[in-house]
Amino acid sequence: MTLAHAEARTGSHGADAVVRAAHAAFLAARTRTREERAAWMEAVADALESHREELVPLAMEETHLPEARLNGELTRSAFQLRLLAGEARRGEFLGAVVDHADPDWGMGPRPDLRRMNVPLGVVGVFGASNFPFAFSVIGGDSASALAAGCAVVHKLHGAHARLAARTAEIVVRALAEAGAPEGLFGAVSGREAAEALVDHPLVKAVGFTGSEAGGRALFDRAVARPEPIPFYGELGSLNPVVVTEAACAARAEEILTGWIGSMTMGVGQFCTKPGLLLLPEAGAEAAARVLPGAASAAALGTGMLTESIRDGFVANRDAVAASADVSVLVAGDAANPPAPGVLTVRAADLDEDAAAVRTEMFGPAAVLITYADTAELDRVLGLLGGQLTGTIHSEDGEDVSGVLQLLQDRCGRVLRGGWPTGVTVSYAQQHGGPYPAATQHATSVGTAAIDRWLRPVAFQDMEDGMLPPELQEANPLGIARRVDGEWQAAR
Amino acid sequence: MTLAHAEARTGSHGADAVVRAAHAAFLAARTRTREERAAWMEAVADALESHREELVPLAMEETHLPEARLNGELTRSAFQLRLLAGEARRGEFLGAVVDHADPDWGMGPRPDLRRMNVPLGVVGVFGASNFPFAFSVIGGDSASALAAGCAVVHKLHGAHARLAARTAEIVVRALAEAGAPEGLFGAVSGREAAEALVDHPLVKAVGFTGSEAGGRALFDRAVARPEPIPFYGELGSLNPVVVTEAACAARAEEILTGWIGSMTMGVGQFCTKPGLLLLPEAGAEAAARVLPGAASAAALGTGMLTESIRDGFVANRDAVAASADVSVLVAGDAANPPAPGVLTVRAADLDEDAAAVRTEMFGPAAVLITYADTAELDRVLGLLGGQLTGTIHSEDGEDVSGVLQLLQDRCGRVLRGGWPTGVTVSYAQQHGGPYPAATQHATSVGTAAIDRWLRPVAFQDMEDGMLPPELQEANPLGIARRVDGEWQAAR
């Protein structure tokens, strides 16, 4: 393995070569054990951490994000690889089910039938601009695809091109040194290669995090193929936060200050940025008093990810500001980083097409919506499209079941208190939501992310030795299985 | 509830009314327990069986299928409703996961996070022509959607319009008498209503079984919506059957006779009909000797499902017969039912575009492919698209791992011996496969079919009383859950 193999290829011919190599590696890798796969992933995690001193400064230079944040993100990415490697070892995502032959099955004799999930093959992964480690080269999509047993072809993000290329080199070398088949991870760059990746017959699924416009275009491409493939896209979210009257009365200032802190974190460049705050009208005075100071106190670092992201943000913010019935409560600017802005509108003035409830402003600006009563609140929540998160700030013991249901109906994750900008990597995490938050009902963060890269296969009336070990009668690997309807725990 | 509500509505206005009623019923139904939902489904199963004497003769009249088969299919459909009702009670498809807050989580403090699956809402279900009970009004798609907690709007199939309308009436009445919200199940008919169903903003997923052309058109429609929705389509399959040299030497006649029996079952109108038999050249003589007699002995009943299905079958069969290098081994005809036909072609003469490996002949005809060696066999299997099933006839102890892998790569269910035309309803069943067998990686038969109609939601840092009972700390309903990474069995 030479480092030449780690170079990102461009163009459709380049993409074809990388995909073919990945497919060959997938075929080789599936003859190896889950234990070996887990070890490969752990080797990548180790390599990421051992190159921390090189990668973090490179990321700072390209993304303008601060050192502490990037260090934490690298730690998170290595942790994620190890957690998912653990899942590869456990094999619960195989969903192994064994039905023994049953001559007395209620609808007629049942054959011996055994099902488990198998990896899809080569997966295309598009890096996101805003998390140069956690949602990029070896972030959640790549890690979960490798855990599933797939090969990965990663489309480098141009916003951190040097970091991405260097990370890809490190991943390729770590996999090679750990004994993984050559080509199991590859990289491409440029638009032509990106489109070729989505179109390639050997690519069986795509993971994407980015804008609604770009993501929808690729989704449309993936489903228009002769063989449509699953396109797991995370496309955009406003992340509404509801403040109840009781919470507003009890601690309006604390909530308003916390909101500005969360919505300006990472210069507002989080997919989970709380872009809408729904506040009782009684809180309007506190908002006018607190928000300007909180906004000017926000720590914004040295700039947005790129100049074009800044330009896009300013254009979207100004479009919302200029839309009907919206007022500017805290004026932002067009510097880099832009000063945080807060726009405001009355709930009663919003309709379904209102820019304020339809436009993601990817940067440090958000909309304060004031509502007169719960009917207005419920109506505004009803106007919203799919969201990654929804949050409610309420007081202990308050009955907020109505709002909770409305949030649950349009969000992937519902929070009580706190802010949505932290997304832990764990077993119960759900990062996704109804469209446009995500294009499929799945999560891109946490252990359940692995399920996206699998498909089920059933085996009927096989000799025991013809079955994968996970389905053999003696369960030699001791994984959890459902047998004749009852779950048996892992040994 | 009057029977007027059970009438299938037509046109886009009719569809809109049925969908709105279903959505209202969905909202009401989700305030009820899984136990109640299970009881509603069991009431429908009871009603199906208590109307057996009326429904089976009506089905015979409209479909020309024999009484014994239709009786078995009705039994299967009632069994399916009860099995899925049992799953609704168990709640394992909720996939409940609880992560307690953990200040020492490897990537930084973890909040309390709890995830479970929730029903999507209104589901559109398209009935298939060939299983007037099991894949129609209250077949697998409808039963699994109800088990998930969804409401169902069923598009009646015109090939058994009176049976479908009467079955829908029975379902609506049974649900009403069991106390389900009015509108939980509704019906529409006609093409305009069908398209309106797929387009309707309140419809959140579609289940379909039918032809590749019709299914792909509806799939394209579902994914082109402003909010794309999952379209679970089962579109077509050739169901290859491989006979090894050893099996051919040992029992060619038995296999060839069995093949004709399976491929003419139900006048060849099974999605799992074994449409391709891959036989060693050594078996060609036996085939020429056995197949004509076996074909003329096949029991075909009184006709195909409809005249237009017969016409489509004859046209497809004749097109394959006229394609390059294909010979007619047993001539069919254009009667109704048509006499069974067997076409034959040498493996070496096939390429990827060959009609013989691309055309589903929905009726009593199939293709015998003779292969000279395993290289030819492997090459032909490599030409095939996605399949519902693949079967291998081999001798005990033979190493067939290569063929098994090729079948697994393109099939949802792989059988050793036997024939694919029986599809049991059980925990391990997998009825689906890579495109065009299915448009998504899911099953439409068996308990796992429920998973199609759900999406996950995570709850963060909730007060215990704000959570659904399945996620509350004490697990009052005693369902199986994964807690801090470890599965806890149902109580």
C-alpha cells in the first residue's frame, strides 16, 4: 500500500476506479470476521488520535473553528469509531431470527427459516462542511458503514480540502497497517466525481449531510437510477424551542441568554442550532432587554467556515428580515464572522409560506416568535416542516402533553430543557426526522446508524454448515437472536 | 357507523376525504393502547373467517382461482392478522432504548436519552391482483400497518373489484364493532384516486405489490413529492433455481417435475414463481423427456385472473420465445388458461440484456437455462437483477458456497431444495430483495413487515411522566428494552 492510493480521485473515471477498488475490498472484507472489522476501526481511531497535533491545527486553519472545539470533535470521532466497533463485535444489528420448522404452524407447515442482515456493499459518503471530523471523512456515516461491513467511498468537502485529504490518507494507512483489504476506504473530490459516485451501479447507498438544495438534487439522482438506492440525507432544520408561560415567568432571562449561547455556538453553523424561539408575549419585554447584550457578548471566533457560507447566510438572514411582518430586534452585519442577529415576528402574523418558518439561516441569526396563547403556539408548530430537534422549556409538573405531541410529530429528538446543539453518540440517539430534516426515517448518529447500511436475507431449509455462523443451530458466536418468537440474550 | 362509510371513493376529492378521515382516526387511535389495537385486528380476523362462505365463492368467481387455494389464503390472512396483533401486544418493534445520563461517557457527559419507534400516520396500500386475500384489502401491508399503529387507505384492485369492496365493508364494520376510531381503514378505487393517494400530504408511506412498470411509476411519484415518502413496492422477480451437477445426476426427473408443478401453481401467477431453472447440460436430455408430459399434466383451473393479464402474459412469453438464441421446448398457447410453456437457452448465449433474464412472464411459462460448467453458471447468476428468491438443489454435503453467495447477493430469500412458491408468515420471513424485487430493503411478509411503518423518536432529559409508558423508568408495560447498552427481556 502506497500513499498514492490515498489520494482523492476526481472526475467520473476517477470515481469509477475508487468504487471498483472499494467493491473488491468489500468482497474480501466480508470473508473476514466481525472481530477483525472491529479491530480495523479501532486502529483508525488510534491513528486519528495519534495525529491530533497535526490535524487540529490544519482544521483550525481551514475552518476557523477554535482549538478546544476541534479537539473535542476529534475525541468524539475516535470515541464513535470505538463505540461502533463494539457494536460490530456484538452483532445485534444483524437482527438474527431463527424459526425452526413447525408442522403445526397456524397457517400450514412452516419450513426452517433463518434471517439476518447483510451489508449492502459500497457506500458513498458526503462530508459536511461544519464538522470537519465528526461528519466528514471518518465521521458517523463512514464509521457506521464500516461497522456494518460495507466499503466506503468518501466525497471530500472542499471547505476543508487539505484536512480531508490528509485525514483520508491517515485512514487508508491505518486500515492497511491493521490488515484491512486495500480499497475498503477511498476518497474522491469534485462535483463530477460526486455525481458519478451517486450514479455508480456498484454504489448501494449514500450518506449525506448538507443543504436542502444540494441534498435534494442528489436524492433525486439516487432515486432516479435504474436501480434506485437509499439516500440518507440530512438536509436542514430550524430546531424550534418552546418556552411555556410558566417557564417564561420563572426564568426568562436565563432562557434568553442560553438561547443566544446555543444559537451562536460554532458561529451558528450547527444543524441543530435553535433557529426559532417561541416565547409568550409576556416575555417580549425581557427579550428586548436581554438579547442585544447577550448577542454582543457571544464568542464567535475568527470567522465562518468559508466566505461563500458567510455570503449565503447573510443573504438568507436578510431575506427573512425583509419578509412580511418580521422586525429586526438585534441587527447582524455582513462582517466575517457576522455579528449575531435576532429577528422577531408575532405568531399571529405567520402563515405556512412565511420565510421565518421555512428558511434555515446557517449562521449566527435566529427568529423570536411571540405567541399570545396556546392556540397560537399550536398553530405555529403546525406550520413547521420536519425537524431534527424540538425543545420545550417548562416548569416541573406542568402539563405540556399537547406541545410534546406536536414536537414529536415533526422532530427526531425532543428535549426538555437544555439546548439541542449537543448531540451525544449513544445507543438511544436519534439524529434525523421527517423531511427535510432527513430524507429517510433513520439516524446518522449513534449505534442505530449502522442499520442504514444493511439489508435482510432469509435462508430456508439449509444444512447447518451452509449457514453463516450467526444463524447456525449452536449459535457458535453467541449473539442475541430471536428463536421461535422469543429473544435469547447474547452469551 | 353506516355502511356508506365503507364504500370505496373515487377521484382525487374522494381520496382526499378518505385520507382525512383516516388521519383523524390515526390521531384518535394513538391515544389507545397496543392491547386495544391488537383486539381490533383480531376482530377483523374473526370477521374474515365468519364471512368465509360468502367471500370465497365471490373470489372464485372473480379470480378463477380454485376453492381450496382461496380457502387457504383466507386462513392465512386471518392467521397473519392474529400473529401481527400478537406483535402489537409485545411491542418489540418499538425498539425501545434507554440511555441513562452518564457524566463519564467517553466523549463527554451524556444526557438521559430514550428512543422508540412511533407510527408514521396514514399509509396507502395497493392491493395485488394475484392474492385476493393475502396481498389485497386486508393482506400483509394492511395488517402490518395497523399493527404499527397506522391508519390504512386501501386502493382496491380492479381485478377483484366486488370481492375487494365487500372485504373492505367487512373490515370497516368489524373495526367499528370492536371500537376502533371511524376511518382507521378506508378504501378508494380508480386511477385518479390512486395517484391522489400517493400525492396526498397526509399519506406518509405506501405499500404496493404489482408490476415493475406500474410500481416504478408510483415509486417515482412518491419520491418526487415535496416531502418524499417511503414507497415499499414489490415489483417483479424471476426466482432462479440452480440445479447442481450432482443433484441433476441423482434426481433430474424429480426436480424437473417439481419445477413444472411450482411454476404452474396458481396458473403461474405467483411473484415467487420459479421462472428460471439453471440445469447442467447433462440434464438436457431428461428435460426434453420429462417436461412436455409434466407440463400437459399441470392443473391450471379455469383461467388466468383477467383477460388482460392473459394477454400480457402471452405477449411477454412470445417476446422471450422470439429473442435471440431462445428455443421453444414446450409450446404454450393463447387459450385461457394458456397451456404451460417452457423456453430454453444455453447459458453461453446469454448476455445482460437478454430478454430471458430480464422479462417476468406472469403466467405458466418459464425458461430452462443449460450450463456447461460452474463458470457459465456463475456468469448467468451475475447477469440477474434483484430477486425475491433464489433456490439451490444440491446433494447433502456438497460445497455450494459460491452459488449460495451469488444467490444471497441478489435475493431476499435463499432456499435449499423445495420451491419458492410457498411464503410462510413468521418471525424470520423475508419477502423482498434488491431492486426490482423490492424498492426498499424491507419485507412485506412476516412480523418484520411492521418496521416499515414506523419512525424513531428520541426523548432527552424528560420528566418520567412526560414519557410514553414504554420508555418510563419503571417500564410499567414490561416490554423488551436495551438499557445502557444491554438488552433486558420482556416481562
